[in-house]
Amino acid sequence: MRKYIRILIVFIITFSMVSISVSAESISDLKEKVNELDKDKQSVESEAGSINGEVKETKEKIAENQEKQAETNSEIQEIDSKLTTTQTQLIEKENAISTTTNEINQTESEINKTEEEINTLKSEITALQDEIKELKEKIDAREELLKNRLRSIQENGGSISYLEVILGAQNFGDFINRATAVSKIMDSDQKIMEEQEADKKKLEENKVELEESKKELESKQAELEASKKELESKKASLVSQKSELESIKSTLDQQMGQKQELMENLEHEEDELHNHQMSLAEQQETLQNQAAIIEKAKREAQQKINQLAEEQKRQEAEKNQEATGGSSSSGSTGGGSPGGNLTAGGNGSLMWPTTGRQSSGYGYRDFNGGSFHYGLDIANSTGTPVSAAAGGMVSRANYSPSYGNVIYIYHPELDITTVYAHLNSLSVSYGQTVSKGQYIGAMGNTGDSYGSHLHFEVHIGQWSYHGGVNPISYLP
């Protein structure tokens, strides 16, 4: 019996020494882990500070962009006002040109009418000229007759005695004939003289009328020609002004187009800046949460150090007193890998978080603009269970515009962070401790996603923007 007691005492003492050794080694490991957590926290705070500077810079850019937008909008309004004025002036010029064109057409119509009158007058002038010619011929004939009569009178002593002609009659019948002839001659002479005077008067009147008509029509035609010339000059001036206004309008239209394009670019830039600001805000929130989780991990590690130190002291005291006692503990890493036939050939420190097929790997891809993919995608139907790839603490569990429903888990033992994006539902919350293989949510198609799948990322230490490494290296 004593033999068994001695063996038991030796066993207990040996076990206590081993426990003390393990405890000492665990304390050293935990202290190293605390140092690593400190470094992680400093890295997070440094990155958060960098993001704070970027947030400030982004806000300044947004303010500058909005100032440019206000300035551009003011310039657009000014150009628009000028365009409205120019358009009004163009309409006025077009109306004036139309009115002037109508006046020109009316004047041309009057000129055509006057030209017709001139042509009619020319016909009348021709008739007058013919009549004048005829009168002249008559007058000339009479003049010749009168000249002959005077010449005869001169040849007969300068006078004709009609009495001698009558008295020279041989008989009464001859007397009657002579008296009748003398009477006719005298009447003829009188008539010739009267006609001669009348024709001369009419000739003068026709000449005067002809000259007055010609002057009147020529004056009217000259006046109409001058009016037409003036109207055509006015129209040419209006056309020139209209052309100038159209050139101004074309320039303003071009300026308006440029300003509107600039405005669209500024609005697009502002949208991008706001999206970037939202992304930065999301990063800030994530980093703050990670810093809090790291601090929590530090406290838990320190508590374990303190517990182990107390346990070490207790065991040393029991050894010194040769008192025996101990306890054993065991743990489990959680459920097995739900990855199914998914294989990676990595170190296996992580388990596959879900089942399905790998639809997109880590790195550059030839779709979606050829962008870089900072994780891997596992496709399956909506609602497929998603599990924690390792034990750790949830540093984020909410909705993201890009990731949709997303969970971040920080794994202090591995010093990595895993990301589970586009989930249909979340089953854990921020700050919660989870074990390896624990159900955390269901696969989905939320956020910037095209079809039901899990986007899985691995980050060394804490999460960082576009800092994901290839998860394949960690998966079995």
C-alpha cells in the first residue's frame, strides 16, 4: 500500500513539475501574444490615423468640388442668360429681316409697276413723237405754202387785189366763179393760219407734257431705286448682324456644352468622393472595432497570464509543502470542416467556411473590368450554412454597401482576420467569441454581388483595405 502511495506521490510531484513547466511556457507564449496584440493595435491605430488624414483630405476635396460646381453653375446661368438674350435678339433680327424683305418685295413690285408705267409712257411718248413729227410736217408744209404765197405777192408788187380779180370777169357767170374762188382763197388762207397757230400751240404743249411726264417717271423710278438700294443695304446689315448673333450663339452653345460637361464631371467626381468618404467611414468603423477586439483579446490574454501565474505560485507552494493536487482540462476546436470536396493544399490552420464550388480565385481576373480579387468566392445556393474558419472574436457584423451582410472575425491565436461577405443573414454579433466550425450565417447575394456565393478573405493581423492575402495557403 505504501508502495502505491509512494508511486502516487512521485507521479503527482512529477505531474506538478510538468504543469509548472507548461504554465511557465504558456505564460511566455501569452506574453508574446500580448506583445503581438500591442503591435497589431498600434498598426490599427496607425492605419486609422492615416485614414483620418485621408478623410480630412476627402472632405476638403468635396468642399473644393462643390465650390467649383457652384462657380460652374453660376457660369452656366450667366451663359444661359446670354443665350436667352442672344436668342431674343436673333428673333428680333429675323423679324426685322422678314419685314425688310417684305418691304423690298413691295418696293420691287412698285418698281415693276413704275417700269410698266414707264413702258406705257414710252409708248405714249412714241405716239406723241409721231404726232409731233406729223405736226411738224404739217407746219412745215404750211410754212412752205405760206412762203410761196408771200413770194407770189412779192413778185406781183407786194400785194394781191382781189377786187381786180373779180372785176376782170368776162361775164356774170365768170364773176360769180371769180368771187367764189376769191372767197375760198381767203377762207383757205384764214384756215391755214388758224391751223398753223393751233398746231404750233399743240406742238409746244405736247413737248411740255412729254418733258414733264419723262421727268416725273424718271424721278419716281430714281426714288424707288434709291429706296430699294436703301432697303437692300438695311437687309444686308441685318443679315450681317444676324450672322454675328448666330456666331455668338454658336460660341455660347459651345461654352454651355463645355460647362455642362464640366458640371457632369464634377458631379461624377463628387459622387466618387462621397462613395470614397463612405468607404473610409466604413474602414474607420472596422478599424475601431478591430482595435476594441484586440484590446479585449489583450485583456483576456492578461487574465490568463494572471491565472497561470497564480496557478504556478499555488503549484510551487504545494510542491514545497509536498502537497499534491491537480486538475486537467481539455478543449475542442469545434466542428469539422464543412468544405466538402473543396481542397486547397495549404497548411490547414483554417477550415473551409462553407460548401460549394470555387467560382473565383485570388488575384487578377478577366471579368468585372479585370480588377484584382482580394479573396476567393465559393458559390452555392442561398441559405447554404457558413461557419467560422477558426476560433476568434467577431470584430464586425453588419451591412456594407460593397460586401452586403458581412462578418469579420479576428483570430488572436493565428494573428489573422477572416472576412465572410454577401451573406443572406447574420447569426453572430460584434464582440462575440466564436469557435472553429461554429455556424455564423447563411450564404447570399447581398451588396455588390452577382449571384449567391460567399466571398472569403484572409488578412494577416488586423483587417486592412485591399490587404487580403491568398486564403488558399491557410486552407486544407
